[in-house]
Amino acid sequence: MKKSYAKADTNLNRLYIKLAKRLTKKDLDNLYTDIRFCVADLQPGFNVITDLSECSIAALNGVSTFRKISNFLIENRVGIVVRVMNDDSILFRQFINLTSRMQGYKPINVSTLEDAESKIIELSKRSAPRFCLYQQQIEYHGAGGQGSGIIVDISTSGCAVTPDAESPKVGEEISISISFKNHEELLAEFTTVAKVVKADSNFFAVQYVSLAAEQKEQLWNRLVHESRCTLRA
């Protein structure tokens, strides 16, 4: 039976992960070890392509190892993460169900390896990975008034939001505020000015305006901390 494996392409600064058809806890633990060796050869900002296209059975007791892999990649400054998946597979539905309630980086799902390579090239200008935060609230106000919403995803360069009411207009500058749980060492309140770059009736995306390096690092450390949080009910 073929095993899962990982390999590093140092020229492309990319990590390739291939998952076996039948994914056991032992196989995942071995894969985690391989990934740690591979990442040691890569530079921060490395991209990841994970091929799950042949994987049809996954042990649920391996979820904790998936979390460890995800957290390890984040802690080592992963860039874009793309997953090759079969939309009709049971595994895909399991992943969607689990990740909908899981905090961590936001992967991009595609159907072929060719699509994965193309997606990384298309998004090569991204400066930071995007994180999913479960039901994280955001407050904002601008010329069009104030509002609130739920963060769809967030990075150290911008975020996407599902607003409770009307979206602000494209091009508008707004003040945003995100409150995290109190922590002795980490950022508890993130406030900055942002420019709306995309918007429709139930979604908008912003880029932060002139966010200082120190603020970016504080936000990054907070997002890494949030990604370690356990699955929520």
C-alpha cells in the first residue's frame, strides 16, 4: 500500500504533500515527521500543495495530527496553501465540516494539480496567509455610517467580512476594530484604517492602510495563537 509523503522543492520554495488512499493515524504521524524535515529546508513564505485527490478514507483519530501539521506550518510562516481534492469524496465533506469550525490558515481547494500550480502563480503577490477565525466579530465605521459583521478570513494585510447590514462602498476608507479575548502578552484589540477593495450586498474585503511593522507582527502573533485553539462546538 502506498504511503503518504512530503517533499520540498527548494528552488520554488514549495512543499508538496501527497496523502495515501487510506489515511491512518500512524501514517499521519509519520507524515508529520517528514513535513518537519522538509520545512527545515524552506524559507519563510513557502507555499504548500497538498494532494488529497486519491484519499478516500481518513481515520478520525488523526484530526489532532492534522491540527499539529497545520500549526507547525503556520509557526514556520507558511504562505499559500492549496489542496487538491475530489468534491464528491466523503473525505472532502469531512474536511468541509471540520474546517468550518476550526481556526487556522484558510486553504484554497482545487480539483487538479495543474490548477494548484496555476493558483499559486496567480496569488504569488500575497504577502501573508489568510486565517479563518470561527465567528469572530468585527466593528467598522466610515463615511457611510457604522456597522458590524463576521470575519470570513483575515491576514496581516487585510480581511474579508460578512456584514450584518449593508456593505461599505468600494474605495471607501473605514476604521475597523477587532476584539480578541484578553491575554497577558498578546494583542487584545486590533484597530486600524482600511480601504474597501471589494464589495457586494453580503460581502466586502479591505486592505489595511499603512499598517506599521510592529502592528503586523502583533497581529501575526495573535492569529498564530488563535490557530492553536481547539475545535469549537
